[in-house]
Amino acid sequence: MEFVGAQSNYDLWFKLRRALYHDLSEEFDHEEMLQIEKSDWQESFLIINNGVFIGLVELSLRNMVDGCLSSPVAYIEGIYIIEGQRGKGLGKGAIEWIKEWARSKGCTELASDVELTNIGSQRFHESLGFQETYRVVEYKMDL
């Protein structure tokens, strides 16, 4: 597997984000993609397997993560493997690459989150050794 900066193929990056974050607006996706492009602490990668784009991973470095004691913490903001490519060990391979990325950034912990209703993703995380820390509903307010 290869991982290339998502900015190298904006249209595909956007398409994969729409599949992953389908509850968000297209406008929000475009704005967040622009933030990621400018960020020193966020990165987005397209995943290639045997010359074919098969997924997306978005990562960040967070100062604090519930359940973690170190800082920064490598954080999986999103991981997506396209339909038809799941169940082949590609997600596990992506996590192994992410762990190396995290170590290269000086991190000793890797964290992620999953929507409460996404049982498949919860099982995926647990099968790879992630430990559940909390179940929460998050809120925000514009100021």
C-alpha cells in the first residue's frame, strides 16, 4: 500500500470525504479541506493499493485526548476504505502505516473516535487493539 497527500487529487479527496462524512454539508467539506491544506497539525492521505485508490485517512496531532496521558496524541480523524475493498486486511495495513506516522511525529499514543451507531467501525477498532475510553455526545456553539 501507498499513502499520498490527498491534496494531489482534490476531486478524489472530496469524493471520499463525501462518502465518509456524508452527514456534513459539501460547503463544510470544502472549508475543512482548505484548513487541512494550510495546517501544520493535520494531514490527509489517499490510500493506494496495487495502483488503485482504495481509501482515505485523515490524521491530526491533538494536545489532549480523553483517556490519553501523553501529548501530542496522534488522532485518526477519519479512515475510509471503499466498498468492495473491505474485509481484505487493507484497513489493518492502513492502521500499521498510521502507527508509524504517529511514531515519526513523536507520539506514544494513537486515538480515534467512532459514531455511536457505527457498530462495524467499533468492531474494526476493537479488533486492532483499540480500547474504548468514553461514550459521549459532543456539542458546539458558534460565538
